[in-house]
Amino acid sequence: MSTLSRDAEVVAYRLFGMGAVTTVTFDRPHVITSRAKTAFDELAKAGMIEPFDPNKLPVGHQGWKATLKIGHPWSELAEPTEHEVFPITSD
């Protein structure tokens, strides 16, 4: 995980940390912020998440699912501080 940006680590920790959640979807009017989209793209490039097939989601939805790589020991990630947390969606 050390090769990921802190933004990508924060998104991964907040959405998929501890393995409690394996899928995330967003629907309108929730628009993913550009900062979060960059983090999602980085996590996908690292093979930790993969986007849902848009044809399998309702129109306007976006989603990602965790891959087995997301099971990386989360104890290696520092919990995000209040200062590091940023909006993932904007209404």
C-alpha cells in the first residue's frame, strides 16, 4: 500500500477498510468528486478495486467492488485524521 497516494489510502480505508464492505455504488444526485475519482482510479490501477460494468447498474450509477488485494492488512494503514478526510461525493 505504501505506493499509493494518501488520498487513495484514505478512500480505501473509509470505504473498504477492515473488509466490512466489498462493494460501493453511487447514484444520482451524488456526484463523485474529482479528488475521489482520482483515488478510485489509482486503487483500480493498483488492482485493489474494479469498476462495475456500467451496463449492470441503473442509469447514472457508478460502482466499484473490492478485489482480493483489498484484503491487505489494514493495520498497515494509519486511520485518516479529520484533516485528511475529504468529501467523496458532492450533491
